[in-house]
Amino acid sequence: TGGHATVGYQFRYDPAIRWLTKKCASGGLGHIRRVAVQWETAGALKTPAYSWRNDRVRGGGVLRDFASHIFDYLSVIDPSNFCCAVDEDCSGLHKFESKASKSDIQEIYFSGEFGSARFDCRVSRNVPNPLGHRIEIEGDAGRIQVTHRTPFGLKDLHFECWSKEEGKMLRCRDELGLVELEKGLRAYELDMRQFAVRNLFGDLAGYLRGHEKPLLPNFGQALLNQVHVAQVEDVLYRG
């Protein structure tokens, strides 16, 4: 039709996700051995019964609603384990273990392996006092962690960096450029998640003007993310 489109995986544009990407790409963590994601909200307690979020057929449930984003941003953060071309022989998730009720689409808890990394994932919309969103990445030379607590504002971000070589926690909060980030949020009157969406559309607009598109989600990766979702779905809901 002559139009242009991208996929709405805005989390790869979140400043904290970008920071995790840079830390992994720097090689300071060594070989990535384990990735763990814990994402808790109280959304299910506030969602009307007729909402699409409560209907798996219409895309509801945390597996499609949340975990699809997890698979996408992990393909950016740790591409050696979580990303491959659609035409490649990619086994994706294997050694899968489910640890949650198959009947509750608002909570998933599973472990497995991607490439050579162990992957633990727990997502729930049923938590009255939710943790928020935590991503932990552990390599053979260090460990980093980002926790974005509800209500997901800039002040709710927490960072940890641990170096095996130095045997101590390292200062890492300043690496995100929080002062400049806060200025941007105030200038556009946005929260962190809205800011990520703005960055995605900014890249798309730049691409249409002839700029490069380093982070724009391509449809091949989006399809692969859905393959991973289907893998988990087969085990959780169809055994």
C-alpha cells in the first residue's frame, strides 16, 4: 500500500532497558548464564470482567500481554541467547518447566533455557502489593539488576551492579543519565513508559526521513517472539 509500519515493542526504548543492553554489550558481565524477569502488577484486580485482558482468545492474559514484550526486549539485551533470524534453525526455549496453574491466565511462572542461558520468568497481574518490574542478568564475571517499582515513575527505578573481579557492588545509578532524563520527562510531561513510546515513534519518523533504524522492531523478530509465546502457551494451556 506504500505505507510504513513498525511493531509496538516500546520497552526496547525504555532508558533502563537501553542501559542493560549497553552493560551486556560491554562484555563486563562475561558470558551470560542466567536471566530472570519478575513482573507484578495489580491490574487484574481493577480490570472489568468483560475486558479483552481477561479473554485469552482476544489476546488477554499476561503471556500475550506482558511476556511478548519480555521476549522482545531480551532479544535486544542479550541477542546471543534470545535472538536469531526467522530462517535460522533456532530451538528457542527448551528444558521447559512450568510452575504455575494452567487455569489462571493472569499469572505465569516458568523456567527454561534460551541458548546457553537459564531463563526464569514470573509474571502476574494478581498481586495486591506488586513488586513492579525486575530484570536480573547474571554472567560469569558479574551481575546487574534493574527494578522499576509501581507506579513506574523515574523515582521508582533501582539499580544494582556487582563485579566478581572486584568482589563488591559498584556505583551504577549515574550511568543512566538521570538528570537529563528527568529534564526530558518534564519537558514532554511524560512518564517513563510514555517516554519509551515517544522514542519508538521518533525512530520511525527519523527512518521515514532517511535516517537509520537501529532499534525499530522488525517483523521477523516480532514473529519469532510470537513463536516463543506459542511455545509457552502450548505447555501452560494445552499440556
